[in-house]
Amino acid sequence: MSKIDVMLLLPLKPNSSKHAKKIRCKGVVVRSEPIILKDAEKAHYNVAIFFTDVSEKDQKIIEDYLHDNTSPHGANIELKN
């Protein structure tokens, strides 16, 4: 498993003066799977990350974003310390 630094860019609402909220956190790659794409010059992967260090403030921002932008029939996502 690889420890990584992660920067998430979450799109903000249209009326915001900024385009995205930067969230910096740490994580561990727990799974990596190659994706086969036609006409791709570079390799692509699906990656699963276990987040190990996210501030409580940023957790709330992520939870709000997921709540506002995911289907009510989708996965029930909750971030926990």
C-alpha cells in the first residue's frame, strides 16, 4: 500500500467567486485497477483510497458536497474519524 498526499478540487456553487474548493488530505491506496480505454495514449486506473487525515472542517465540506450532488438512491456515504 502506498501513502499519498491528496488534493481534492470540489466544484463550488455557480454564484461563488471561486470555481473550486481545495481540500488537502492524506490517504493510503488500498486498490488499483487498470482501465482499458480505446485510443488512450496513457494508462488509466480506478483507485480506491482510504483517507487517513482529513480535517473535521473539510469532512463537513465533503459530506455537504456529496449530499447535494449524489442520487438519493446511491450509496449512503458518511465520513467518520
